[in-house]
Amino acid sequence: MTSQTSPVPSSPEGAAVVRPSASYSITMRVRLPQRPGAFGQVATAIGATGGILGAIDLVRVEKGLKWRDITVSCYDAAHGERVVEAVRAIDGVEVESVLDRTFAMHQGGKIEVTASVPVKTPEDLAMAYTPGVARICLAINQDRERAWSLTIKGHTVAVVSDGTAVLGLGDIGAEAAMPVMEGKALLFKEFAGVDAFPLCVATTDVDEIVAFVKAAAPAFGGINLEDIAAPRCFDIERRLRAELDIPVFHDDQHGTAIVTLAALLNALRVVGKRIQDVKIVVAGAGAAGMACTDIVLAQGARRVIVCDLGGALYRGRPDLDPARAALAERTNPEDERGGADALLAGADVFLGLSGPRAISAAAVRTMARDAIVFAMANPTPEVMPEEVQDDVAIIATGRSDYPNQINNVLAFPGVFRGALDVRATTVNEEMKLAAAQAIAAVIGEDELDAEYIVPSAFNRAVAPAVARRVAEAAVASGVARRAGAEPVEATRAQSALTRLAT
Amino acid sequence: MTSQTSPVPSSPEGAAVVRPSASYSITMRVRLPQRPGAFGQVATAIGATGGILGAIDLVRVEKGLKWRDITVSCYDAAHGERVVEAVRAIDGVEVESVLDRTFAMHQGGKIEVTASVPVKTPEDLAMAYTPGVARICLAINQDRERAWSLTIKGHTVAVVSDGTAVLGLGDIGAEAAMPVMEGKALLFKEFAGVDAFPLCVATTDVDEIVAFVKAAAPAFGGINLEDIAAPRCFDIERRLRAELDIPVFHDDQHGTAIVTLAALLNALRVVGKRIQDVKIVVAGAGAAGMACTDIVLAQGARRVIVCDLGGALYRGRPDLDPARAALAERTNPEDERGGADALLAGADVFLGLSGPRAISAAAVRTMARDAIVFAMANPTPEVMPEEVQDDVAIIATGRSDYPNQINNVLAFPGVFRGALDVRATTVNEEMKLAAAQAIAAVIGEDELDAEYIVPSAFNRAVAPAVARRVAEAAVASGVARRAGAEPVEATRAQSALTRLAT
């Protein structure tokens, strides 16, 4: 076992921040003497290292010995090694093998391409492949729109990344980005029945990525751009949106913005404020910060101040690139100046899309009554919830181990499902607002609470609700190719009793 | 019901060529009076049109009426209409709906992207996605070769086409090519457990296709080029083979060549001739003709004459493009001249990779004793088997309704499975020859017969045999990244008892 460079702090000292997690869990096959208390010793040894005992299976019993598979959640790989050493140190106990569960789960990748029709007989082959398939090809050749129903296009999305801004890891390359994109494909399928295929491209050139996606488009009903570094991501998305007739959606921007707005709408309901009236400070003027700013403006916010490492964005600030200069034009109406901490004075809402510990707890205490703090930097938030929980009304993070996790998985599956259902040509502002409102509405008035402003990532009601509202918004805003949301399954069943050929 | 332009002759007059087929089958829901002989009338009416009755299901019985689903194989769509009309004309019988089974089968396309790991709990999510996935990304970032085991790369192939030479249909465009490429993906999975994803590109520019495939390569362990028109296909394949470190295989060339050689090896066994001694006439100097020529040369053939519409290719023929000029250099040792018919005089083998009725039956009768004729043009062969079956020893076609079908599905699934199993960097001549020999060897000496020189497309022994021999050939020729063929499943299982992280 070698140590992994870890994207999270690697010692139990960070326990207030990082807890033992399934992502660093191991399964040891342990051989124990069949004497009373043997397992107790193992459990005690594990507990002493800070490891959390999970599943314990009995594998076999033989000649006074017992073999058990013991799963332990750890802080990190080094902690896993300490757990194994601690168990090995027990007299009469052997650790025969150790499985890193996360690595084991990724063996062979996480997705498959499977048949949705049978090919078991020559008759199947004659219909699915030659000669029958020629009839389908000709039908599409005569009317290209039929690709939506006669190929996978109507339910399939490309997840495209160049691997330059993956998680918190930065530019790690196309191959190394694949596990994330495969994970995304998993989530598309699991939550919304959307088939997604990961395409991690071996280029970081804007023109080449644009050309690549345009060339790939015929097979797909939508393009999910992912983990592409700013500012290239803006250019790529803008050009593809202009040139393609299918939705192009950079999830790091718009997925984050949708879920942030959903959470903000509910947070404002909890504290009884209106978005038109509040002062919102956005920390971070990257891809996510810009998209969050735009969506709160679209929802009616008026007093939004964005800041980057150089402080507030304001009209005429000399060091701004064109994207930030444009953002300064449509924000900061009172021309405020200063860094994030200074801007927080009197603010109602903080949206953190920047980096670890970007604001101080002291500054948070200068915010208005019933302050709302979304500290979404991962894994270390802009301010630790523990430090400010008594000073603010609501706190949300990007993490699953605090309440109110702002998690993109609440948005992208339903957004694409809705867009595909009506064969939308784009994902526009109306659809994004509809998605945010749909997520917010999943939590009823009676359930709403300072610690429950966004649904769980596993709430199965979210994606269908988002899909429905997104589809309606697409139709209402004139970007749908067809009026009704009609899932593939329904189409497939109905076709069994329609008419011959076309 | 509207008529489809048909790639096959569209009247029963063509019955000697085209038979009623599942690819033109319909299922009618028919309401019959519950009187003796009612179904007999329907069956008779269908038979009178030339339709072939298939499955008959009883759907419901009610108030003296019966509803049946009746499946009929037809010649073409127009024939389907005549069948429906004939049944409708029967007194008291109603056709309530008609389903075109081929179109129904293609509704929503033919493949899905599914999860190969569970994402049902927060623990699953923490391992398959954030935060756990970051550990996998970093491992690949540190050692790019680990993408073979930690992503889908090790078992996944891209099926890439520009839609310019699809089946016999020509340049029908990327969208219209998708049904064929999806079908290919089906076959990859069904016969060899290879995950294949179809990418039909919206460009026919050689540079753009090369750039596209190079950009797409990180996700894939191999590239199957498909239905790209000559001569661009040569250029694209040559450049990609030079620039990528994964197999690039144009199936129209090499898949056809492998199966042709397999059939030829067995045909020569049947007639007791050696490939070194025979005169082989190849009709067609396109992609498939060139590849077939090269593989028979690689297998030891010496006297091969290729002809195109301008007659035999010979050194110095003035109208040859560079590819054909080079082909002329390595063939036609006796500098023969003339068209296909003339060249057949005294020939032992005819390999037809050209077009319908390209040679005459009379010319076939001038071939040597125990002639072998492979008339592989589809759907209409170079010469109809009926016309020459008494004059030659062996005849093979590309069609499933005659014995000895030369079908690429015998090659490509096993070729890629074998290449992936050893993580080959390319598919070289040694691997192609091994594949052909493996296919040929599936038919034992005792089974071998003039009408059984190639295994059935559904023979499950073929792909594993091909994969094994291809993997061995890759290792022996030094293009394998690892020595043993180790299927993904085995890797996955073994990893359950290995070691932590690495």
C-alpha cells in the first residue's frame, strides 16, 4: 500500500473538518483465533485508531479459526494503513488481504453499453442490423428529425470534459478525468433515466474542443460540458450554443447556479425576506460565481456584489478581463469597494464559490439579521459552519456531512430529462429558473426548516419535478421541438399499436 | 402507411433474389368473427399475396369476436400494404392496427448506457463520485496507464463513421448512419462482451475526422472505423494508426478481409488446393477489395489479379490513383489484362467485392476445375448462386439466405476482444491472419463441407476463439501491453482480494 496524495487533509487532527468516510474505506480479510473476545480486541484496536467499523461478514470457520471480512471507514489512505497495522499487531490475528473499496469499485470503470433490443436470433439480426436497418437509415436520411425517435439521440447526452478543472484537482488530463465523467453518467441514468456517455478529450484548445463537440453532436440530444477551466469554458459554451441545435450546458456553471438559487429561494422563505430586497455578496468570479450571479439577477435580485481576490468587481476596475468587466456592469449598483469581509457588512446573503476560508467568522458576524451563508467551496468551505452557526440563520455547504448540501446532482439529471422530453434546442434562462423553482418546491412549507432548504441528493421526487418544469418552460419559451413531455418508454410502448412504416 | 425507398428490389418478381424477410415484417392486430374458418380465410389471403405467416397470438375473446396479433414477413413495405389490404377485404374481418416490426424495434434506438456499479446509497455515491472518485483521478493522473483498469477504457471501443458509405446506401449522413453503428454496438456486446459506443461525426473532412478520433481516444481502448468512403478511409486509418497507441481498425476493409480469408482457407481445404498455387481474381478495388487482396497475399497467395471497372490493375495502367497503382505493383505477376469476365478464364478463386451482376455465369464456367466463387456484393451478388451452382465447387455470398454467408460479425467482436484483453497498441497483420485462421478452425474437418465453410453468425464459439488467437498474436508480435488475456470480469473479481490502494 502506497500513500495517495489526498485532496483532503490527511490526519485525524482535521476531524472537525474531515470525518472517516466510505470514500476511504477498506475491507480487511482477517483470520481470528476462535477464542472469546478475539473480535472484541480487533474492534477495540480499530476504534483506537479512529476508524469506524462497518459491515462485518463471517467468511468461514475451520480448525479453531474464523475468517471475517471487516469493513472500516478511514480518514485517508495513511489512516487505512494504521488500521491494518493495529489489527496485525494483535496476537494470533492475521490480516490476509486488504481491499480498498473505492479502488475496487472503479475496477473496469463504472458504466456499460448494453442492448435495449434483443439480438438472439437471425430474425432479430435481420431487423436490428442488415438488411432491415437500411430501412431505418433511409427514413432518417429522408427526414433528419426522425433521428430523435429512431436512434439513441432522444435520450442520450454527451458528458464532455478536457480534464482541466476536475473537482478540486485542477488540470489532471483527459484520462484522469474519466472516473468523474463516468460517475456523472451513472447519476444521469440513476436519477433521470438519461443515457450519458463520457467523452474526455485529448485537447485543451478551444477551437478543437468546439470542433469536436460539433462533430459528435449527431448522436446526442444534449451536451453536458464538465470541469473545463475558465475562461475557456465560457468561450466553448457560447460558441457551441450558437452553432448547435441541441442543449449545451456547462454543469459547473449552470448546475451549480440552479441548485444555489433553489436553496436561496427556500432560505429566503425561512427568514421571510424577498430576493428583490436583499444584499447578496458573491465570493468568486469564476465560472460558478458568474453563473450564480446571473441566475439570482434573473430571479429578481437587485443588489448583488461580486468579489474576487482583488475585491469587489466595480465598473471601471482596471484589472478586469472582459467577462468580469461585463459582470461588473450588471452588478454592484451602489459601487461598493473592498474585499469579501468588508462587503459582508450588512449583507443578507453570502454565496461562496471561491476557496477555503475565504471569509472570516468575524466578518460574518457583521452581516444583517437572519443572515444566509452558503459556503460552497469544497472540501473546505469559505467559513467553517461550526464557527458561525450561532451567528447566522442559515448555513449551507457543498459537503454531504453538513445539513443543506448544495449538490449539482439535484439539477442536471432533471434538466436534461426535461430538455430531451420536449427535444429542446437549448437550455435557456427560463428553463434554469424553472429547474431551481422545481427543486425548491420539492420541500413543502411544513417541512421547510433552517436545516432543510434543499432536498437530499437521493430524493427521487426531484428529477421528475425538475424535468416537468423544465419541459414546460422550454415549451412556453419556444425552444421545444414538440409540445409534450413524452418519455422514451411511453413512445416505445405506444408505437406497438400505431401504424406501418413511417 | 407510406412507401419506403427500398435498398432491395421491391416486387415479388424478384423472388428468386429477395425472399420475404423479418426485416419487412408486420404485425397486424386483426378482429375476427368467432366462426369456423375465419382464421383460415386470413391465412389464405396472406398466402395469396406471397406473405409468410409468422407468430400468431390470441389477444382477447369477447362477444363472439376474437382479436389476434398476426405477424407476416413481406418482400417490402409495398408488399406489406398489399397484405393488409388483402386481409381487410375479407368479410367481417377488421385490421385494427398494423405495426412495422423493424421500425418498432428501432424506437428509441438500440443501446443504453447502464451502471456497472450501484449508486443506491450515500456510501455508494461517496465512493463512485465525490469525494472518493478524486482518489481514482489522482491515481490515473500519476500513472496514465491505470486508465486501462480504472476506467471503461479497457473494455470499450468507439464505432466511428461519417456516414459516407453506409451499407449499400452511400453517403446518407451522420444521423442516418447511427442505426447501423448502434447495431454494431449491439453485436460487439452480444458476441464479445465489448462495450461499444457509436460516434457518427458531422464532418467528412479527413483532417477533422482524424482530429476528432484523436481527441476522443482517451476514453477508448480501440477505434472501429466504419462505413467511411474510399479513398478517404485509407488516409484516415493510416494517420490514426500512426498517431494513436490503441488499435484502429476499419471494419469494411479488415473485417471483410478476415472473414473472406477464413472462408477461403476452408474452401481450399474442401477442394484440396493450396493458396500458394491458385489464381485468384478480385473484382473491386475499393476499400474491401484492397484489404482482401492484402490479406490473401499475406497468407501466401502469389497469383492475385485485381480488377475494377477499367479491367485488370497492372503496372503502368495510366488511370490508376496512387492506392491502386501501389496495389498493381504487388499483384498481377503475369501482367494479365482485360475485364473480370476475361480474367476468370482458368482462375481457381473469384472474390467479388464490387457490385450486382459484375460477372457473367458464362465467364464463371471458364474457371478452373473445382472453382471457388465468393460473390459478396449486397444485396445482389456479382453472380446469382442459382446460375452457377452446378458449375463451381463452392459458392459464398454476403447474404444470410444462402449457405456460406461472409459476415463481418464473425470477426470484429473477437478481434477487439482479443486486442483489449492484452491492451494491444494496434491490430497488425499477424493478428488479422490469426483471426482468420481462428474462424476457419471453428469448423472441424469432419464438419467441413462445400456448403459449410464459415460458421454461423450465431456460433458462440467464434468470438472467444478469435479473441484468444488475436491476443496470442498480439503478444507474439510485440504489440501487447500485457501478456495474458484477462477479461474484465476476472480482474474485477480478483481485485476483491488484492491489496490496498497502490
